[in-house]
Amino acid sequence: MGIWSCIGTNKDKVTESLKAGRSGIGLDKDRLEYGYQSGLTGIVERPVLRGLLHRRLRQGLSEEAEYAYMASKEAFEQAGIDDAFLAKNEIGVIFGNDSSARPVIEAANIMAEKHDTQLLGSGFIFQSMNSTVNMNLSSIFHLKGVNFSVSSACASGSHSIGLAYLLIKQGLQDRVLCGGAQEVNYYCMATFDALNAFSKRMDEPQKASRPFDRDRDGLIPSGGAAALMLEDYESAVNRGATILAEVCGYGFSSNGGGISEPSDEGSVIAMTRALDDAGVTADEVDYISAHATSTVQGDMFEAMAIDRMFRGKHALVSSTKGMTGHECWMSGASEVVYSILMMQGGFIAPNINFENSDEYSEHLNLATHTVETEINTVLSNSFGFGGTNSALVIKKI
């Protein structure tokens, strides 16, 4: 696995933040000057790629593709996959990404001022496409297998893992690099801000993201990238790879309602399908990585769904978005990374900033503080605009 996020730029740093309940949220004054109602965002460090990548390869990288490169580099290193292995073996790539705003807007601004396409250069086209992440990763790492993007709103990263899992399960691929990536520049989230989706609790940025809390007032946008190297079990064993965990269930659904309306029924269907696919019952789940973004409606419907399936069960629930904010297109993948890091460390990260329950969250078995416990089975939820739902079951090896 590899991770580049507002709570750490590698797995060790992220593990420390998760265990400590450390927030990566801050205030970006440039957003307020640009016209946002809320300047809150995850503060994500931009990687320095000079010296790591040739200029020719850097030219086509969007911001989110830069994050994805760093996360993928870390994932390949942990997987024991080097250039020689990449040259001789087929590896696919499926990444979740549903926007690339900065290069589109910057190119449009140049055209509006200069009215000359010759001034755009060659980098904008590869930076501006939704497939910017997987096309760049495929080129940089010489990947020869399946190669496409998943654009499915905030479930994109989760669906990418699920699709990679299905391809491997069906024998169509032995290895697939998958994950999700999200840009963090102020261009990319203005339309969300227009929906009044963001918290305006700007006096206390690190307390603003409050999943399941009665007094939540909106999500905090964030980003970065997460990468996971999925591999057929026999292939991993034969080459002596260190196996971190097993993806053993994938469920999905669509709400079929309003374009921005969540649904407890759609969530239940996705979670049920994932558990059934994994051959796991609700009693066997130790931890539920909730999608809960800190919006009034979204958290309410997910709480209803989890309550329907897990009331009286031992599974603990938390949303890492209290610390990270909503990492959007990467969140389904990053939260699987976070869950596996917890699994390895024997703890459940806290649902920070939870002070008062509402009528929907009061029945949830929320981990409001770090809990030291063994985790063998995780259910990870991801839901997005358009009613897209994804759920994954991850097991300890």
C-alpha cells in the first residue's frame, strides 16, 4: 500500500496520526479571496518530483497524479516490485478520479486572454482528462495490463478496488495497481461550496469535521492519493510477497433517486452484497469504516443503514473523515489503507469531534476514542453523488 494525505505522506506517519486522532484540516485564505464561503480544507503537501522523475514525465502530471505517483511508488516498494519485475510481468492499473479542474481552468484562462492554442503546450491535455492518473501511472511504471479510470464520485476509489478484485477473481489479471486520487487546489471545489456543502466552522478548523455529531454543519474537502497493489494469492505467495490483508467481498448499488440524495436502503444493499460475497455475517465484522462525511443528510442515512444491520453487534464504527476531511475521489481507497493500518496496529482510530449524538447516531457503537483491539474483519463504506454505493470487506491474513 501507499498513501499521501493530509494526515501523513507515508504509511508510518499516517499510522501515528490515526492512532493519535490527529487532524489534518486547516484554513486556506486563498479560497476565501477566490470567493468561497468556507476556506476549510485538508492541508496536503505537494511532492517534490524533481530528481525522482524526468521532466518529460512530470510534464503530463496533474496535481492528483503527482499524489498518485508518490502513493504508487510506496506501494510498489512495499510489494517488492521493482523496475526489473515491471519490465517482465503484466500489471494493470485502475484508479478512481472524477475531476481534474486546475488544468482545465488554467488552459481556458490562457485561451480567453491570448486566443491562441499554440500557447497551451502539450501538458494540459494529459493533465486535464479524468484518466490523467492511470494514463500517467501506466506510462511511468510501464504497466501492461488493464488500464482505465473509475469516475464514480466519492465512491470512485472503492469501486476501483472492487473492480480490480473482480478481474483477479475471474482470472483475467494476476496483479492490478488500484486506488484513488483527489486534487486539493481551490479551483476544484468551488461548485461544492456553491451547494452549501462545506462546514463554516472556520474559527476551529480541526474541530469542524464532525461525523455523526448532532451539531455537524457540513463536510471539509481534502485530497491526496492512496494506492493498493492487489495480487492473486498464489502469485503473491510464489514470489514471496508480504501479504497485508485480503479483499474478500465487494458490494454495490445505486439509489435510483435524486442526484444528490443519499439512501439508507441503497447503503444496506451494498453492504449486504459485500458481506454475502465474502461469506461473512454481521456478527463477524469487527470494524465499520463509515463513509460519514459530516453532512446532515449523508450521516443520517448511513447511521440508519448501519443501525438496521448492526444494532446489538460488536462491530465498532468510526469515520476517519473527522481527521482527514472528505478526500472525495480517493476516500474509498484511502479508508481501506487506513483500515488495514489499524488492523496491523491493533487499534481503531477515533471518530473525533463527536460530542453529542442525534436520534440516528445514538444507537451506533461509535469509537469516539482510540480503541486498542484486534481487528480481523473490516467493512468499508463509500457513497457518492448520483446514488452510487460501494462496500468492501477486508480480512486479516
